[in-house]
Amino acid sequence: MFEAATNLLQQHVDEINALNVFPVPDGDTGTNMFLTMQSGVQGINDTQAETVSEVATAMYRGTFMGARGNSGVILSQFLKGLADGFDGLETFRVKDIVIAYERARQCAYQSVGKPVEGTMLTVISSIADSAKSIELSGGNLNDLHEAVCIAARNSVAETPTLLSTLREAGVVDAGGQGLVVILEGLRRYVTGQGMEGLKLEMIEPSSLESADGVVSEEFLTEHEEDEYGYCTQFVIQGDALDLKQIRSQLDEIAHSTVVVGDEFAIMVHAHADDPGNLISMGVSNGQLSKIKIENMDVQHNAFTAARRDEMETFTSSVVAVAAGPGISDIFRELGVSELIVGGDTMNPSVGEIVSAIAKAPSETVFVLPNNKNIVPAARAAAEQSPKIVNVLETLTIPQGISAMFSFDLQADVDTNSVAMSAAMTDIKSAAVTVAVRDATIDGISTKEGQYIGLLEGDIVIVGDDIKKLTLGLLGNVGVDDGSLVTLYQGDQLSENNADVIGGAVIDAFQGAEVEVVQGGQSHYHLIISIE
Amino acid sequence: MTIKIVTDSASDMPVELADSLGIEVVPVNVIFGPEQFKDGVELSADDFYERLIDGEHHPTTSAPSIGEVVQIYEKLGQDADGIVSIHVSSKLSATYGVAEQAAAQASVDCPIKVIDSLQASQGVAMSVIAAAKVANSGAGLDAVVSTAMSTVERSQCFVLLDTLEFLQRGGRIGKARALIGTLLRIKPMIIVREGEVDTLGKARTYSKGVEFLKNTAEGFGDADEISVIYSTEKEVAEQLARSLSDLLPEGKEPFIARIGPGVGTHGGPRIVGVALLQSAV
């Protein structure tokens, strides 16, 4: 029986592993649960277990040694509960299973230091609850197996409503999903259904469907935003609860209400100005438990205060001059607060730089002109601005980017100043453009329309073929093994051509790393950094 | 008094050192598709990195079972007055939780103290080695525990990665997820902070990253112990180690340790990093 469930689980290992799309340190839940079950089955095979009690105990003992990962440990403790519950029994009836599942719930919850809802624990809890409700309604064993599977599936679908990490990732709890597969395997085995090659449908996070009392993640997130009043949560327990009636009662006295459950237990989550009314309404319907009330106004104020503090604690920020959408995005990503559009042919005014400095969120501001012709305006702006302004004389875009790699929003002004100044010269800057007229500069003659290669702003090479010229330019610079060559592709160069040039550079300088990046700058077909 | 020290293989404790100090190392499991290995016992670092780089399966890890740890506690407990079990951060592995449960379930007469190092790799070893030295000098349980706790507070571990891919795949990326998906290619650097992986910085090239590690180590001031850790680039590690010896007391050199399969699964090839024990103020 356990072997059948284990085999079914094995058929779904990959699907369950795939649920770990959000970064939690529990690795591959499907694999871990399968290995845990497998060690349990080995435990049964190693003994002459015959009775229910013996089999359950052997299963648990096997998993005790073989449990893998968090999910495996909880699964093993779940099985321990079953073994305890079935202790001494030869066969089982409905009431025995109810006791065993209840014991399993206790063991599972005890197995973790701080139980978190929205996990396998919640699913185990709903299994125990649904078994109990079948016993109370006089159902038989088949009813129980079926109810347990349905309850577990529903519970798994709702895990994202209980746990924000799941909600953000848009997945259900992987351990819970694994448990559902195991339960389904057990149910199919006892009802004599084959499972060879069977693929169960994986559970989707519950969608906005109020008819069956399930809420969608969009619904929850949307309503989390109107945060005022008191966030009130509790569970109503009874034996003939009317979900619809309770929901309509709540809607009159609260907003953002979420009401889920069945006739035996209903979970309420609502926001209200007076939580007392909610509690009174709940008590009039049944017994209350898990009551939690939080003042969201306090939370909201604390949140905004924290944000304000964060703003004030910036010791320094950066203003940079750049052109081209790709290069602008890179500067922003590296932490530039205010970007001024400008470059060779568009030198920004002193006034523009002063106003960008004023907008920057700190008293001390670094300015990266990123162009030789913009340095004077940056210096003048520094003098006019009432803030403390430190102009780092970056003469090229690569120098500015290199400086930003050493900028740390959290660091103090001096640390940033030293690190950025050191970084900006720790790089070589080259560029490829086209001559706009015939000329002879520094002894190098060019004709209009020819490609010219610049190193640190000086013309060093001229040619008609951009690929050959780029290789010649880099040969001039010298590219050491282990260095990084970045080609920022300008808007006049097609992606295809950029890739061809990139490929040629990779072939020519095999010890270096080469990357081609969308720069989007005009005039320069390529801006190149070598570091 | 006889106090026994236990750790796990995510401490990257070299076997010879563990043996000489009488430290018991519980292996975590490394799983390549259908094959399972006990970290360091059934799979060497060389074999592991070869499989990691060229093998068809991507490895995963899992904590030891409660039963395995119970067995170790029960074996050690036979002639010990206490057991101090120091493990990789509970925020990075289930091993600490397993050890706690094993401590509750083991039938031993002596007390077992399980400590969360809030560290990884040799960052864990800093506390383990300090505790073992005190224990070997005949100290009692309380003294060993307080030594371990005080080193936990002074331990640091930070590394340069070639890629975030392995950290991301293994779900250990923590706050360093801020380094994912940058427009420019970066060499990410991470630090273990409050038991979790956090961003240390980003470098444009591997060699600039190594330089950054050195500056970071210097930023922590004088150290009582330094380990330079690496997965595949031994020469880089040796060079970095030489550049850090000034931070140690006169005559002492940084120790060089290989990152084993357990931690290597989540870091990948070409990691190099530093674990250090800051001098007490």
C-alpha cells in the first residue's frame, strides 16, 4: 500500500520539484519526499510486518533513518503519528483513522520549531479535520479516503492565501502537493484502482471563485493595499455553519473580507474600524479560535516612517550625464539617482546640472560628466549648488560605469569618493565612430565616411572595415588574458553587425571575456571598455 | 571532563584536521539524479567538481537523517560528559533542525547542546575548531559552549562566485537575489549575514573580485584565524592567502580549505572566498 503510494509519488517528483520556483532553502521537495517514502517502504520490506500497527511502525522507523529535507522530516513525523495512532491494531476502522490522523497532526506540528501555516502542516491539519467530520457524519472508510483527498487538495490550493512567499511566486506549497500525491496513492490502492503511468493533475493556486469560498491571490494583494482600521482574523468552529450567511453578515460591518471554510470551520479575515463587531458576529455563529487583531494604521505609519528614515540616511547620491537608452539604463541600475541626457553634441547647461543636483536625494552629491567637454559645466554647477558637490572627472562613458561599480549607497562619502576615483581610472576606454570630414589629426589622415578608432579620446587608427578596425584598435590597446572587453552597441550599428564584431573579438582575444551590450548611443558605432 | 564536538560537512572541515582535533563530522547528502553520496565520505571534491561541470545531472543536497545523527550522539555519548554540536546556519540547511530533533530523541546520559553557527563553510569551522581546542584542554560543557557562541559572533565568511546560477538553483540565494539579471555581466560577491546569504558587492572581472575580497577582509581588521576557501582555483586561493597574512598574528599564515561537495553544490566551480575570525576587541 505504501509502496504503491511511493511509486505514484515517484511519477510526480519532477512536477513537485518544479514548485520550488521561489528561493527557499529546502531544495527539491519532490525528491526528498520520494527518498523518505522509499526508505520507509524499505523499512517495511526489512521486517515481517503484517498487521496495520506493524506496517505503520515499520514504515515510520524506515523514514526515521531515511528522512531527507524539511519536507521529509515532517512527513516522517506524520508517519510517526499514524504509527502511534494505530498502535496494537490488526486492522482499522473509521474511528481508528481519525485518531491516527489527529495524532499525526500533533507529531507534525511538534516536529518544527515554529509552525508556519500555508505549508504541509496546514494540509495535515485539514486532513485530520476532514477525517473527523466524516466520522461525525457517519461515513464509511471509502467516504473517509475520498474526503481526506479532497480536503487535502483544497488545502494545498489555499496555501498561497496563507503564505505570502507562495503567493508572490504564484505556486502552491510543494510539500503539501507531495502529501496529496501520497494520499491519492493510498486511496487508489485501497479502492483497487491501478496507477501505472498515472499522471495526477497538479494543484493550481486557488482562483477568485467565491462560490466555493476560495480567494485568489489578486484578490488578496489588491485588498492588502487598503490598509486602514484593524486587520482581524479568526476561525469559527461549529457543526452547521452557514458560509453564505456569515459572509453577508461580515460584508455589512467590514471590508476586504475573506471568508473560507465549510460547515464545521470557517476562517475569517477582514478589515474593520471596530474589530469588536466582528468578534461578536463570530461568537454568535460558533466557537472562535486563532483570533488575531492588528492595527494597520500603526503598521502603515511605521512603514512610512521607515521609508522616510531610509531617505534621510543616504549619505551620498550620484548625478550622471549620459545618452542612449541602454547606457542610461545601466547607469540607473548601478545606482545613479539623476540622469541628464547629454554627450558630445549635446552638452547640458550648468543650470540643468544644478537642478539635477538639487533633485538628488542627499546633501553630498557626486557628479559624473562622462565627457571631457562637460567637465567645465559640471564644475560650474558644483560651485553654484548649495549642496556639497564632488565632480569626479570621468572623461568617458566606460570610466563613469566603472566608477559606479564602486559606488555603495550605504557607504560614507569618503569611502565612495576614494573607491570611485580609483575605479574610474582602472579601465581603458575606446570608441569607434565615422569621420564627418577629411582631416589630418596627430599625423593620422582620414577621409569623410571612414571609420576612426579612438583610445582615451585620441584617434589611433583609421579604416574602411569596422570589424578590422575594431580588432586593430583593441590590438593597439592590448587585451590581457582574464580581462573583460565590453562592446556598447550604438544605434547606427545593427545587432547582426555587432554580433559579428563581438565574435571576431572573441576569436582574436581568446583569453579574455567579451560581452556585447545594447548602448543605443548615437554617433559612436561602438563604445568599448577594456578592464 | 570529556566534551565531544560534532559538526556537519557543510563546515568544509578538512578530514585530517577534524581527526586531529577529535571532531565528528556528520556528512550531508549530495544527490546526482538517481545517485546519492555522503558528502566527503563517498564523494571526493575532485570527483564532485568533475561531475558538476561535465555530468548530466545537476546535484542537490539534503540534510542527514535524524536517525543518523541520533546514532552519532549515542555512540559519542557512551564516554562523554557532554556533546556540543555546531552546525551550518539553520537558514541555509535543515541540518540544524535535524540535530535538534536528534538531540531530543537520542538515548544518552550526557547533555547535548546544539548550536546554530549562522555561518557556512569555514565560517562554521571557526566556531567548531575553537570549541574543540577548548574541549581538548579539558574544559567543561559551559566553557565549550560559551567559546563556541563567542566565536559565532566574530566569524565572517564571504566569497566571489563565477555565477549566481548554482546559488539560485539550490534556493540559497537569499538577499543576494538583488544581483540577478543585471544589464552588464558581473562577478557576484556574497557574504553570510545573520545566517543568510546577502550581497557583498559586484565586480566586473574575476581578478577585481579577488581584490575586493582582500579589501573586505582588511575592512574586518585584525583576525585570530583566516581560511581562504576555494572550489577549483587553488592557485588563486594561495595567492589571496599570501596577501592576507598581515592580518594574522605574527608568524601565523592563513589556512587553505577546499569547498566540498555539500557547499559546492550551491556555489559552483571557481568560487574563492575568505572565512575569518575577527580578533576579540
